[in-house]
Amino acid sequence: MVHEPDAIIVSIQVGKIQDMNYEAEDNPEYRAWQSAIFKTPVQGPAYVGELGLEGDDQADKYHHGGPEQAVMLYSADHYSFWKQDLEIPDLPFGAFGENITVSVLNETNVHELDTYQIGDVLLQVTRLRQPCWKQERRLERPGLIKKIVNKGWSGWYHKV
């Protein structure tokens, strides 16, 4: 069954793989790394294929991407909390690595196998996203993974 939610797409974003070369001598976990978690808004139409949005990459294809994790959504409704809690007042949409930031939908009203139509594209929920250490690194907030897990606000993956 295809749901026609009252959800509003707030932002669509993609990211390219970047080399993050900053390191912290006092923390061996903070070594150089690669990621496409730094997402930027799509200007104009967004094109979606079986493996996700055109222009979006994944540095770690073992844990991210592929047909079952082609598009990641995150609720815009969580951002006001995170801006205050993380003390990042200008936290941009896409900061949690999501491709589509959407209002109304969240982890309490989205379920595995739910199917949504967005324009000409059908998206089917495959699973909740597992929080990733790269979210902590991207936002420079140690302990963020634990907070995401405790809130239950991880976002969710879709196949196209």
C-alpha cells in the first residue's frame, strides 16, 4: 500500500566523498578519515535511481548505500531539539547524513515496508538507520551516538 502522507519535504541534499585530514593528538580515534556525510542542498530537480540520488556518494559502501539503503530520510521535527542540545544554532539540514529532510514523518509513525510516493519516485522503508561514528565526527560532538540511540531518532533507509 502506498501512503500519501501529509509530510513536507523540507530539504534534499547530497554529498561527495571528502578526505577529512584533521586529527587530534589527544584522541587516537580522531584520525584522518573519508566520508560523504557532509551534505549540501540540491538546487533544482533531484534525480533518484535504484542506488540513490544523483550526485550522492558513500565512502563506506559496506555499511552505507546499495539498493536497500539508497535514500536516507530524517525528520526535520528533531532539528530544534538538536540545535539546542548540541549548542549548534545554525545546524543545517543534512547534518545527520540524510538525503531528504522531511516534516511530519518520524520514527514513531514510519514503519518498515511503508511505501511513499514522492513525485514519480516510490520509496519503501527498509530499516531504521544505525547511528554512525561519523555523525559524531562530523558534528564534533563525542557522545552523540548514545544521545541518538536514547532519543530513538536515527532516521530510516529506503529502497527505490
